[in-house]
Amino acid sequence: MNLASLGLAGAVTAGVVTALVAVLVPVRARPVVTGAGLVLTGAAGVAAGAAGLAGVTFSVSWPAVLPLTGVAFGMDQLAGLFLAVTGGVALIAGVYGVSYSRHGRAAQATLPLFVVAMLLVPAATSVGTLLVCWELMALTSLLLVLAEHRQRPEVAVAGRWYAVLTHLGFATILCGLLILVAHAPGDSFADLRAAPLPGGVAGLVFVLTLVGFTSKAGILPLHAWLPRAHPEAPSHVSALMSAAMVNLGVYGVVRVGLDLLGGGPRWWWLVVLGLGAVSAVYGILQAAMSTDLKRLLGFSTTENLGLVLVGVGAAGLLAAGGQRVLAGLALAAALLHVVNHAAFKTTLFLAAGSVLHATGVRDLDQLGGLRRGMPVTTAVFGWGALAASALPPGTAFVSEWLLLQALVHGVPEGGGAEAVVMPVAVAVVALTAGLAVATFVKAFGVGFLARPRSRQAGEAHESPPSMLAGMVLAAAVAAVLAVLPTLVLPAVGAAAAVAVGGGPATSGVLTVRLTGVAGELSPLVYAVALLAAVVLVLGGLRATATRRARRAARLWDCGGGPLSARMEYTATSFAEPLQRVFDDVLEPEQDVTVDHVEESRYLVRAVEYRRAVPDRVERRLYPPVIAALRAWGEAGRRLATGSVHRYLGYGFYTLCGVLLVLAVIS
Amino acid sequence: MNVAGGVVQAVVVVGGAPLLVGVMRQVRARLEGRAGPGIGQPWRDLRKLLGKEPITPRGTTELFRLAPLVSLATVLVVAVVAPFVTTVPTVGPAADLFAVVALLALGTVVLALAGLDTGTAFGGMGASREVTILALVEPTLLVAIFALSVRVGSTNLGAIMTATVEDPARVISPVSLLAAVALVVVTVAENGRLPVDNPSTHLELTMVHEAMVLEYAGPDLALVELASAMRLAVFLGLLGNLFLPWGLATGTDPVALAVGVLALVVKVGVLGALLAAAEVFLAKLRLFRVPELLAGSFLLSLLAATAAFFLA
């Protein structure tokens, strides 16, 4: 037994025991028990992951536990990274949930099981184990999405979408991995790595698993569940799903594509990069248009995971071209973004949960002025928004800088495809970063600053202490990652090296130095310099400006009387210029109805204006598929008329057919 | 560490930026047949504003008061770390082009938040427009940077400029020319100059930057004005040094620094005068025509980036 296996065993035990206890204890003690159990599970997960990142490995296999496949777990740096991230998010969600969660027995008991399933997925080292854990994760998360189905009817719709899409993804992963196993001596990962695969089969396996794993990561076109399920789930579950579960989709792509299949041809990674780029831009555009705070955060997850896939795709592309060092850098950038995204998205979702807790409103157009009632939540959300918008000294800035460095340096000698792909990828990252700034200025500026736009927002009050503690903890982690990314970068580099080989991608303690190529960045210097500059400017102002007292004054209202909250800019109006610019991409639906006075057509009684920005990909892509399936189902109905003779006939003909086929091929 | 260089750069940018604005206004005035107030007028304005009492509009939070400080601080940091007078880095490895661009964006973002914080229609309108333009400028800016740094193999500003000094033929290469045109459009858009925004407009509905900072008065307004002047100086200085890096000091001795300061003043002055002269002949574009301009400049920067591969 070493720390990694001990930690994992501890996490599983703690999770399962918490689930059992949560069922048994009385209502009042339940949140505390679940929260404490979740903290223990998460802490054990972090310990196991940290040990794995430090290089501790283990491998266990119990062939008798599960029929046919058995169960096998193990640990390497790549698994350790995802374990640590999941554990960390679970720990914070546990602290937060103590005073947040007022859900029923089933939801409270499912939460620790969900965390356990997420911890086991990266630790699985055989196809059978992976699939079982994956499905367990899907089912438990589905139950959690449905936790509030009695309160709101939309929850059931979201749950249906999630159930269908997640199982569609599971089915493709199942098919892909079974094809892979059929060509290997066994179903353990070691067997699969050694299996000789024909190129066509490898391509098929990769595409099938890619579809499944990207559907879990919220990547286009199978993203439709994400902006539905995240808003409807309880907020700490949203945080767990958005910051921990979607990462496992990336884990799957990296594990199968780069590790088990060992790289593969260029077109695989061009597909991955393309999917990532499209998802990043589309996700952030939808987020910029969204007025529902949690839906906005959900689309931002699609964006960030898209950026991660851009990094993974670039890593695969560079590895296929033989540039191991740069591939390591690109993958390290992608994995660091996974870690950073987990930190700031947890922060943001927990802060959004606090807003929802205080006001019951998710609509940004009705929020505003929360600064007065909820100072801590406002500060935490503001910090999370800065972290998410890739500006220094925020968290995402470091990983996006690394990603850009990998793309800038990823110049193969005389490669034609890359010469076009890399600049376009840079443009995508840049556009995404720009739109992310707009999105989070909107979310923070409209949601938290200015004056309240509704009664609920005006009466907002700060959340209970455990929720604040959870949020502040998440924000603190994001701050550490922002200023000292060098604390985790060696471990992230080691995890990347598992998949693409090569040495550590970066070095340095206070400064991030790239290995093999020129480039260095010190987030700490920027943070300190900014602080020093603010102090300097303040000093200069004190020295030069007059020392008269501040006076409160009226806002400029064009002389038209006091401004009311209805005159403020809302989230919708804030996003309107962007919506006009991207009109052709978004295809918004607008509807203006003018009511005239009965006596005269020239006098207007009322004007009604409606606007909605539906998810265009979903609207274009899904209905034809659903219609086709329905038509198929209708056609199938004609075969089953209820006549027993007919059914016996089917059996007879099928048997004859099978015998004929067997006679021909054997 | 190169403390002297950093201090000299900061002093030159802080002291010179209002004069640059003065020069530009004077050029414009003369071309329009007016006498003009003289190039020292922006400094006199700042002094007057600093002497007025500070005003807090009702209903604003501390973010409104902090925003001018942070906005000025970001430009100040850029003025210290980026190579304007000398290529010797001031504070460690901070002169990264991506980081400099992101820092300047941070300055815009805090002002946009302050605009929203006032809760007036004008503040929100200015913030929304400014942020939209910022989002659309970003791709042009980063791809142009990409084109410039691919040849050098580094995004460090000092490295890019040194490489150009060593190989002057780069300046007239298609990559440089395309990237230069793209970056000029970026500079115009990021600083709210014509034809994207009119810095001297008096009609709230057409304002972009001015609407966002409409509620500022007194010393706060002085900071905002100084920051926006410094921003313009920083952009023009980067433009000048990226494409015409001659005169940049490579050491820290006083003579080289003096030459560097002189070169910077000449470059920024000439670029500013040219920009002001060009503005006389331009009218402001409608807000929704601005994306077309930016799309054009994005295309140029993308061409520059692909040219960097194929013509290298």
C-alpha cells in the first residue's frame, strides 16, 4: 500500500460510507454529514492525485469482482492530475454544501457516490472498469441534475436531454473501445498499448471514442445537454459537473488518442483542433448573448473545454510531426487550462449559487446592485470573472499564454497545413479571449454593480458562513494558480509527458520558462508591478491633487429628473452590439408587434418587442435527426401488428437466414 | 534589473503623453485654420482638474473610484516594462507582447466596469460599445503579434526589436508591411480615434469612450485623461519601435538612453502628427460599420501571419 492507493481506497470508503450515513441520519444533520463526508472524500482524492503526480504508481486487479472483465485500477501522472482536480472541487463543494444543500435524501446520498465515480474513472486501467465507472458517473450525475425536479418543470426537460446525450456518448465509447479490445490480447490498458492495429481500425476507434468523450466535455455538436443541465442542477453540483466531470471527457481523448493509440495520423488532431476551435468561439458567443447567469457559465464551460481541445489537437498535430518538446508544451498548456478552469469555474458557479440562494433570480436583466447586500459574493464573483477573462493577473491568462506560445512556436519546417492552421488557431484563441472579456464584464457589471433592477435583487442578503467559506476557498485556489502557476506546472508537465513523451515543458520557480523554445513569463511580477503602480499613482494623486473632501453628486440625467432602475443598461442591451455584429452566426429571432389605436393607424398604442437567441446548432442539427428516428420508429411499428403467426414467421426466416449465411461463410 | 531605464521610460511617457495629445490637437487646429491652444494645454487642463474637489456620483461603489487608479496603473506598468527607450529589460522577463496587450486590455475593462457601475444609460452604452470593439480588435492584434514573432521565434518585445535592428531588410518585407497596417487600425480602434470614435465629440449618443467616463470629474477625470493619453503614447511608441526600432538603447549608459529618449520622442511625435493630419480628412464611421473595418484589418494580419510562413 502506498499513498496513492491508500488515498484512493480512503476516498472510495469515505464516499460510500457518507452515502449510507446520509440515508440514515435525520433531516437536520444530513447536510452537515454529507458535507463532512464530501470534504473527506475530496481530501483523500487530492492526496491520491498528488501522490500520483509525484510519481507514485500502483496497480491492482481483481478479476473476480466483475464478471467477464474484472476490475483493474492503477495510477500514473495523467490519472493523478484529474484525480487531484476532481478531489479539490469535491472538497470545496462539500464545504459549500453544508449550509447550501437542502435537498432530499436521495440527492444527498448520491452526491458522494458521484464524486467516487468521478475519482474512479481516471484510475481505471482496463476497458471494462472504465466503462462501468463512466456509466456510474453518468447515472449519479443524472440523479443529481434531477434533484430539484419538484420545484421546476424545466428540470425534467434538462434531465431528459442529459440522459439521452450522455448515453449516446456512452454507446459510442463502448463501441469504439470494444473494437479496440477485439484487436488486443486483453482489455487492460497495457495490452491495448501493445496491440498492433490496422490504420483504418485505429481511425474508427478514435472517431467513435472522440464523439463519446467530447459529448461529455460539452463540445459541439453534442453540447446541447450542457447549457440545460448546468443551470437546473443545484449550484454545487453544477460546480462539480462543470469543473470536474467535463474534464474527464478531455481525459478520455488524451488517454485513448495519445496514450493507448499512441498518437495517430494528422487528420485526427486536425479534427480535434477544429472541434475545439468551433466550440470555443460558439460557446463564448452564446455565453455573451445569454442573460441567465448559470446558462452563461455553462456555455463558458463549452468555450474553455474548446480551448483545451485546441491545445490537445495542437499537441497531437505536433507529436505526429515528430516535435515532442512542443507537443509536450501544447499538452501542458491544455492540462493547465483544465486545472485553471476547474478553479475559476468552481468559484463562479458557487458565487452564482449564492446569488440564487439570496435572490432566487438567475436572470441578469433582473439582478444588479448586489454589491451592497452581498459584498463577499461580489468580490468572489469579480475575482472569478477576472480569472475567466484571460487578463493578467487572472488565472486563465497563464494557461492561454502557454497555449499561444505553443501555437507560435509550433511552426514545422515547410509544413503547409500548419501554416494555415496555427494562425487561425491563434485568431480563435484571441477572439475567444476578447468575447470572454465582454461576457464577464457583462456578467459582473450588470449582475453585481449599479442599481438593483428588481425587488429580489434589492433585498439580497449575504449567504451563510459555510457557503462563503467554500467560495473564498475556491477563489483563493484560483489566486494561487494565477500568481504562482509554477507550483503546479512541473506536475502538469509530467502528466503531459505521460501522453506525448519528452521532458518537462517548463521550468522556473517565480518565472515560467519554456524548455526548448524562447519564452518566459512571470505572473508574480505583473501582480506585484500592478500593485506597486496603483500605490504609486495613489501617492502621486495625494501629493498633487487638492485635499478637499469627497462630495456626493447627482448622476448626469440630461436634466430629466432622477434616473430609475429601468433606465439602466441591461444584460440584453449590453450584448446587443455583439449580437448585431455576429448576426449571421447567431440568427437571433426578433419580433416586433405594433398595436394601433382603433381610431387611427397613425397613433400607436403599444409596441411589443421580443428577442431570443436560440442555440442555432441545436436548432439546425437536432430536429432532422429526431424526425428521422421518429420516422424509423413509425416504420418499425408496421412490422409489429400483434399477430403471433407473423412473429413466429420472423423467427423462422431469421433462423433460415442465419443458417444460410453460416453455410456460405464457413 | 535596469532601474534607470525603467524610470526614464516612465517619466518620458507620463510627461510626454499629454504633450503628444497637445501636439495632435495643435496639428488638427492648424490644418482647420484655427490658432489652437498650444501644445501645453492638456497639462494645464490636468492641473486644473487636480485642483478641483473629488466627486462621487450617488449610487456608485468603490469600483468606480478604483477604476481610474487601476487604469492608469496598467499603462504605467506597460510604460516601465516594455522597451520604449532601451531594450534592456527593466524588471525581469515582463516585456512579453501578449502580456502587454492583455495589461492594456485590463485598463479598458476596469473603466468599462466603472461605466456600468454608474447605472446610467450612457455609462452602460459606452461600456458596451467599448467592450465590443475590444473583443473584435483582439484577433487582429494577436495574429499580427503572431506574424511578427514567428520569424524571431519569441514573443518578447526586446527580441523582436533587436532582430529588426540586426536585419533592417525585414522592415520592408510583406509580413512587416501587412502587420504594420493591421496594427495601425488596431491603434486607432483601441485609442478611440477617428474613424472609430471621435475623442472630441459632445453628443452623448455618438460617444464610445467619452460616454463610458461621463460621470468622472475632478482628480478622477484627470487620472482617466492622463491614462488615455498615455495609452495613445504607448501604442504609438510600440508601433514605432516594432517597425522602426532604430535609436533604441541596447545598454544602460546615459548617452544611449538620451539618444533613445530623443528617438522615441521623434517617432511618437511624427506618428502622432500623421495620425492627427489624417483625422482631419476622416469622418466618424457608424458604430456598426466599425466591425467591417476591423474585419479588414484582421484579414491583413492573417495574410501577414501566413506570409511569415511561406515567405520566410
